[in-house]
Amino acid sequence: MKSRCQGRLKAGGNIKKSKATREKLLKALKNVPDPELGISIVDLGLVYDVKINQQGQVEVLMTLTTMGCPLFDLIRDPVEATLMKIKGVKNVTVNLTFEPPWSVERMTEEAKVKLGFF
């Protein structure tokens, strides 16, 4: 018996192009570890906000666990490199803030378990 299903696929027809979204950016940042602890900077609560505009300009607002932490460059560089791999991202700016100050309460349960808080 012959199949009666026929059709054609158009290359690029109704297929949506991948677009960078806040959710995709945060998911990618979960793969960036804190250089000292080896735990995701998202799970540690170091990432306060991520924004992307229509031109593909990304702005990350983040903090460090302490004001005197000398590791900003060791975190910023992988943040930029990771986000630049996402289709639609043209530029990444990472801004550092200490307001509000970081606290343990910002960590996910997973990070707290890994660090032995439970």
C-alpha cells in the first residue's frame, strides 16, 4: 500500500531563528563557575540581572561575595565569552555592584547543599 502523505519542506520557511532571550542567557550563565568554589555564579546568587535589547546588546549586573574579592576578571571574562556564543548576542557588558550586598540567602538550595549548609 502506498502512502498518500506528500509534502515539501521549504528551507527556512516557517522555522524561527534562534533568538537570545533573558532565559537563554541565564541558562548559559549557569555554566559559568565561581573560580574559587566551582559552583555556578547563578546558583551562588552573584547574578542580579541580565538584560538584552533588540540590537543584541547584553548587560549583566552582578556582584561578588565580598567587596575585596580580587576575582572579578576571572569571572567577567568567562561570562562575556559564554554569552557571546549565543546567537543574536552582539556585545556583552558586565557591571559590578555591591548594592545590595551579597548574602547567603541569595544562593539556591543546590548551592547551599554543595557548600554544606544543610
